[in-house]
Amino acid sequence: MKTNKTILYMMLGAATLCTSCVSEDRDLGLPDAKVTSDQTGTFHVKLNADAGFETQTRALNEASYRNTDNYTVQLINASNSSVMFECKGSELSSNLPKELEIGSYELKAFYGTEYVSSRNDFRVEGSSTFTIRANDDATVTVNCLPTCGKLSVDFTSDMATYYDDYSVTYGGTAALAGGTIAWAKNDTEPWYVKLNQNGETLTYTVNVTAKEEYAHVDDSGNKQTSGTATGTFTLQRNRAHKLTVSPIYNPTTEGGLKINITIDESTNDKPTTIEVPLTWI
């Protein structure tokens, strides 16, 4: 009887070890021993990244967002949302092609961090869903785009001739939630602002303080030096918007001093210039 008990314990231990190995394979997303070749397929990845702003700033190098080697790539099982596979874009060639069981999957790629507004970082991401069928050899393409738009301001040098101070504020996005971002007169660095999928309408306000000799004189003879000009525009993800502010001075016209606002979007051939009268405060 002792010998039989020993044999029984050994058989139970072997069964436990076998079960443990199968569970570990499932956790790694690998097919178990019962999966045959007609139940699997393979996949390759084509990864594209487009950050169409095409300028380098002092705060960051936008070229790094177009380098797919920097991206994190994840393979997700659509049936349970589990991450089956993850690597850097630079490691894709050494990890693919990869064999998968037949079924539905999602491939995600991303780089950077998403902020409501930032001068130091932004997020680029993309995803693609696909189905593996028996004996498939599929190529999955993922196109990654920024989740933000880029805003910049340029004050022409002759602004200093007529104004002691000037600035621009932007607002209106859902993520800003009533907040604003601003440029003082010597500020040239851009902001990257989070946008909804279909873009958003933003507002801008130009604030100026005129020099005494160019102050607005109202009907009562009072001089007014503070003025504002406002407007709106639509900004899409992966688009750049530049607002150039320049002065117009003609002492014979009402108000005397106005400003030109030139709106330049990176995908347009010609910028739009608007002559905007100042509202004096």
C-alpha cells in the first residue's frame, strides 16, 4: 500500500505541473498545444507617424514624433481587451511576423504625453482593428496623428512703435474649460492644445496698450490707451495656426490706430489678412 500511495502522489504532481504550464502559455497570449496550423495566421505591422507641424522649437524637437522607432506598439485581444504583446517601434522587425490564433485584434501605437495645453510635449497615437483567419499572412497599417493642434503668435517689429504693451490670449476648447493660454509681446514659442476628434472653434483676443501720442480720444476728449480686438477660427488636429499681429496707423481715420491680423494655416497656400478696429476701453 505504501508503494501505491507513492505512485499516486507522483501522478498527481505531474498532472499539476502540466496544468501550470498550459496556464502560463495562455497568459502570454501564445497558442496552446491543441492549436494546429489551420487555426492560426501571422501578421506584420506597417507603422506611420505624421506630425505635420514641421518646425523645431526650443522646447522640443518635433522630428522625434515622426520617428516611428520611438513609439510603443501594443497588440490587444479584442475579446477581453488584454495586452498580448508590446514593444518599441524599433523592435518590430525582430519580433515579427508573429503567429496568432484566429480571431479579432487591435493594434495600437503611441508616443508622447497628452496635455490640455503644453509647450514641452504632445501626444501622437493611432490604432487599427483586424481579424486573423486561418493561414492568414496579414499586414496591419497603423497611422498615428497628434491629438492636438499647434498655435503660435508673431508680433511684427513695428508694433513697438505704437504700443507700450501687447499680448494675445486663446481659449474656447473643451479641454481648456474656460481657461486660456497667452503670449506676451516678446513671446514666440508655440502652444500645443488638445482638441476633439473633429476639431474645435477657438477664440482669440489681442490686448494692446497704446503709447500716449497714439491714444484714442473719445467724444469727451478723454484719452484711451487700452484696446482689444477679438475673433474666432476653427483648428483641426495636426494643423498649425499662426496669428500675425501688425499695426495700422492713419490719424485721419476714426480711431486712428488699428491692427492687421493675418491668419496662416500650414495647409493653406495663402494666409488670410483681416483689418480689425480696436475696441477702446
